[in-house]
Amino acid sequence: MEFRKEVKTVEIVSPSLQFESEIQRIEYREDPLTGSQSRLNLGRAGRVRQAQREDLDLGRTIEDTRAGCFFCPQNMERETPTFSPKLWPGGRIRKGECVIFPNLFPFAEYHAVGTLTSKHFLELNEFTPEMLMDNLIASKQYIALVNQKDEEAKYPMWIWNHLPPSGASIIHPHVQIILDRSPAPEVGKLLERSEQYFRRYGRNYWQDLVKEEREIGERYIGENDSLAVAASYAPRGNREVQLIFKEVGNLADLDEKQITDFATAIVKVLYCYKGMGVNSFNLITYSAPVGENPDYYRLNARIISRPIFQPLYTSDSGFMERFFDIWVIESMPEEVALAMRELF
């Protein structure tokens, strides 16, 4: 396995240094499996963002959105849709504080929303493994119900967008569960490249990746019985962390132990994010089809931080990401791993 990178240096006459010469280092990195390109410049993290403010009254924003929140218990029964009795006679799937119901504005044929807590807002260090476990168990139930109804709907995604900078339209913590008849392009690429790797080397890429990262140690964060955690070598977002399962290939086959370990690992990452000053993030899973656990693939997830939630929002993606699929990153994976490793 090759971790390709090319280092370039750029000389700038910088006004911040009284117009003295400054050398900036840019790393061009490629994902070992897909070849996806990232460009890393740690100096970008210190650039001025005119829209950023330090005086955000987040508490006021939370209170202003609480009364009309569709996902809060006092509004949920009358404001959220229910499943067809043909799919689930109970209308909504419930497990602990989690409630799963159809997305009111879906962008997939099978698209549900699942709350994580009855509380309107939680800081990242306030989420518990139990909240995520209940949600994952209920999400598995939804996936099974849909797949039983429609066997062609077999590509599941479990997605958590937290706070508006992540794309979430509602403050209340929630996930989205989607089942498609064909894989999303990136999922299809991962499955295809994983199979090619297996045919070429006779080994599972994901197991090799965990072994390599563990041996190198620079980006390896930790692991438990079910999965390993590492900062991505060629990240698609800032502070990106990968969670790679050791045995299972798809979401629908997660057992109780694997769900517990997954939930525990996510909560640890969120706790670390909180310490880094992060309050918004995206998490997405890349799953093999329901009912399939190919030798060449393992279920994996990625989580990235997003800009801090503020009244005036500054995006962390631009033309390189949107049009060229090249990810411009301002956080070094090795430093992310160093900051998180102790908690694992």
C-alpha cells in the first residue's frame, strides 16, 4: 500500500511579517484506494475570515428555534409524517428517545429521519453511546422493513449532519437513513476499487489499511473489538476521522456488540471535537448492500468537522471541491490523530 504525496513550497512576501519572505508548505496527497486528491496547507487555518464572530449567542439561537421545532416532543405528533401502515403499522419507529419517521422533503425513494434525543440541543460532549445505540437499532429496523418490502432497495446510508454549517436545516439532533436501489457514486467506487485490490493482492484493503496505519502510527488513533479509528491520510474534510469495521460489511448486519462499539467510538470523536472548538460536523457511512458481506469490503464511516455555527456563515468548501473533486484541507491528519489518541 502506497501513501503518495508530493510536497511543494511557495515563497510569499507577507504583510503579516512586515513584508518579509515567508515559505508555505503544500502537500499534494492521494487516497491509497481511490486516488482522490487532497491538498493540505496548515497555514490556511490562520487566515482571516471576515464573516466570523466570537460573540455568537448560541443560547439565544437555540431558544428561538425550540418552540417551533418539529422534532421536539411537544410538536412531533402533529408536525411529522408517519409511515404507511403497509410498511409499519405503528406509524413511527421508536427506541428509547429515538423516533424514526419519513423525511417530509425526501431526496430518495426511501428516506427517513431519526431523532437522537428528546432534547432540542446538546453540546458535542453531551451525547451518550446509549443515544446512538438506540438510534442505530431503530435505523436497522427501518432498513430491514424497507428491504423486506422492496428487495431492490439494498444500499443503506446512515447520515448525521449536525447544525446548519453541516447542511442541517433543524437544530434538534437527528440522523437521516436512506435506502437506494443502486449505490451512490462514491460507494460504488469504494466497492469496485476494494474488489480490484482483493483480486490483485488476495487481501482485504480495509484490513490492510488498518494494519498499515497501526504500524505507521502517525494517523492511527485507536480501536476496540469491532472497529479501528484513524485520521484519513487524504481527507475530504477538516479533522476527518475514519471508522473501519473489522468484520462486517453492511449496516444491516451490525450486531449488538458492533453497534455498542460504533456508538462509543463516535461519542469519543465528538468529545475530542468539542475540545478542538468544533460544534458542527458531518458523519456518513459507506455500506455494502444489505445481505452481502463480501470478502473484499468492510463497512466504514467518515466524520469531518464543519465551520463553527455562527450568524454569518463562511463555507469550508469552494470551487476545488465542488467542481474538481480536490479537497483543500487546513488540518493535518497526523495532528488530529495525536489530539484524539489519548482518549482512545
